[in-house]
Amino acid sequence: MLADTLRAVPAGLTEALGLVDGLDDALVHGLARIDEERAAACETFAAAFAGSPLADRVADSIGKIIAGAVTDEHLAVLAGARAALLGAAHDALLAGLDEALGRSRERWAVPGGSSPSGGLLAGGRSWLRELAIAGWRGVDHELAGGAAQTVQALLADPATRRLAVLLDGFAAELRGAAPVATLDRVPVRRWADLWTRSVLLSQDGFPEQPATPAEGRFLLLGADLHEHPTVFRAQAHGLLETPGGQVRLVRASVAAAKVDTISGPSAWRMLTAFPVFRAALAGHRVVEIAGMPLTPSGDLLWDESRAVLGEPADPFATARVRLGGATAAPVPPLDRHPAVIAEPVLLEGYTAGAESFELAGGVNLAVDVDRLPEAGPLTPALVAASTACLGLLRWDAGRWAVQPLAVQAVVRKKPVTAHTADWALGPTDARAAKAEAAAGTAVDVLRERAGRLLRR
């Protein structure tokens, strides 16, 4: 069943993504300079919504944009329509995967709360409108830096900090690429995604996700590590066993700022504020949680004071016994995008290769070895020698791929198990430990210098 899903492409998926590509191309060149070819692409995009509740608003907004009237309202409709089309593609892919895995998923309920409105959000919308009018090719240093004051104002209010961080990151990417007209290649889909998400979050009254207290046993499956020049983040995927007996797929993330010179295993030193989290990952331990906030999308808002280390629990044994019956969390509307799909799976009985796994049924599943982190012991060689893999199934570049989080392999006739977060408390390999100790000195020096500056 899984092989059939991985082999097939949902009906209409290619056409839907093609329509999004046409709209994204218009954003590259700017809505102020829509020629006949791009106008036709926008009209075809609008026609895809015929017969839907969005039909009239999308057709009207795109018609006025082509005519030269670009308002915040028209752009909100445009962003909403783009998100809806990508959301439909996401739903088709995820529904097929859930069916193949036999995985049940909760339905999304409309949250009761809403974000604040006012002039702060209007400032963000104004900058996003200027970007859309100029297009990515029209972004210079002045336009890229135009959101600075708005971002600072949004950061001051906790209720708008989510949008502030998104706009800040988006603006930083544009500043780093400015003037964009000189670039050989533009990250078309990525910038259109960031723009769409920003426009939707900047709308007055955008619904929030209220978190509710959760308790139970958090059994880890694996960790997805994200290393950026200035940030290190660990996102743990696992199962939450509630007192009522329900088993849910959940995630928990922690992150810390860093400098570019701190990388690889040394990055774990930046997460010293999360000893329970790190110990659980390194020791494959159960975590008992009580009263920890859990969002409707299945994200535990990690709080060390509400977590206690429990007994050891082998992630592979956990997956074999409990993963099949776990209930998946619903996907928030803003996250309904093919690129966001990251479903925990246990793969066994395959033939491993350097770049793919040959599954039963003759399907070759791509292995995303580029996502293997330097902060852990999991290597392409171990993946290629593996007999079992805990990973995240992703839709990338028009195909399914697995991102390994842990593998069981046979090396020199001996069984070996490796997880991405095995080095959360420091490398267990002698050579890596020696290198990390030398790099760790730099971390200590930087901390001391920062402390001196703060004491002045």
C-alpha cells in the first residue's frame, strides 16, 4: 500500500503546482509590470477557482491587479487563493499517505481567539504591498530595509512577535540578495511562500492557536536538527501517551542563538538551558510531562519545569509497537503546503543504497542525506548500510523522500544503532569528542566575553 502511494502522483497535483508557478513568476517581475503572458497566467490561476466560494473575489482581485489597481485587499485575496491551492495539493498528498500508513488524523477546529489589529499590522502590509508591486527583481537595498521600523514595533508586542520574526527573516534574505536584479537565479517559490505567509499573518483578526495543558508520557522517536549560522534548533518527534490511553503524534522544539563559528557537535552547548530535553535525546529516555502547553497542531511548547526524565525506551521498539496506532494532529491552515509535510515513519525490509531505499513492491524511495546534521553521528555510510530506518517522509522536488532520524545497521558484522541526537550531551565517538572539546573552548570564551559586556 505504501509503495503504491509513493509511486503515484495525486490527480491534478501537477496542474495545481503549475498554476502556482505562473502566479509566482508574476511576483518575480512585479505586479506593476504585468505583460500579456503573465496576465494570461494570472487569469488562468483565477479560473481554477470557478465554482468555489472564492471564485468571485479571486476573479475580481486579479482583474483589478492586472488593470493596475494593487491594494492591500486585493493582495490578501491573492495570497489566500495561492495558499488555498497549495493547501489542496498538500491535502491530496497527506490523505494518500495517511491511508497508506493506516494513520488516523484529527480534524482542524477553527480557533476561538484572534490576533490584534491596528496600525502595526498595517505597516507590515504596506511593505509587503511595495514588494509585490516592485517584484523580486525590483528589490534594492532601500526596499529590502523598508520593514525595519515595522519589525521593531511588532517585536515589542508579544501578540505580534510571530509576524515580526517572519518579516525580519524575510527582509534579511532580501537584503542579503539585493540588488536582486543582478542575481542569476531567484528563489522564486521560497520568496513567494514567505510573502504569502506574511500577508496572511498581517491581516486583522487572524485566528490564533490556543494551547491547552497536556500530561502523559512523551516517548521519543527521533530529532530533526536545524543548524543556521545564527541559530541551532532541535525538534523532537515522538508519541504522547495520555492518562486516558490515547496515543498522539507530537513534536517539541528548543532553540538557541549562536554565532557562525559554533557548528557541529559544539552547537549542543548552546542548549544548556534544556537539560531534561538533551538528556532524554541522548539517553533515549521517556519524559513525564504535566501541564505542558500543547497546541492543536501537536506542538508541545517545551517547559523544563514541567518535564521529568523517566525510564529508557528504545525508539525503534516504540515505533514498532505504538506508531501504527497513533493519532496524528491536524494541520493548521497556514501550514497546508507540500513542503511542510514531515511524517514520522518506520521503514524495514528494504535494500539500502547510497541515495535511495528499494522498498517492497519495487519502489525506490529517495534518501535525503543532505539533511543529515553534523551535530550527530548519523552518516551517509551508516544510512547506506542500514536495515531499518526511523525517518520523516517529505515531499520534495516532485517526489517522496525520507529524511533519516535514526538507523539500525550492520557494520563489520556488528549491529549498530545511530540517532541524530545521540550527541546531545556530547560526542560519544573519541575522535569527535576531541574535536568538540577544542571547539568548545571557543564557546566558553564567547560566553565569558558576552558576560563581561553585560556586566559593564
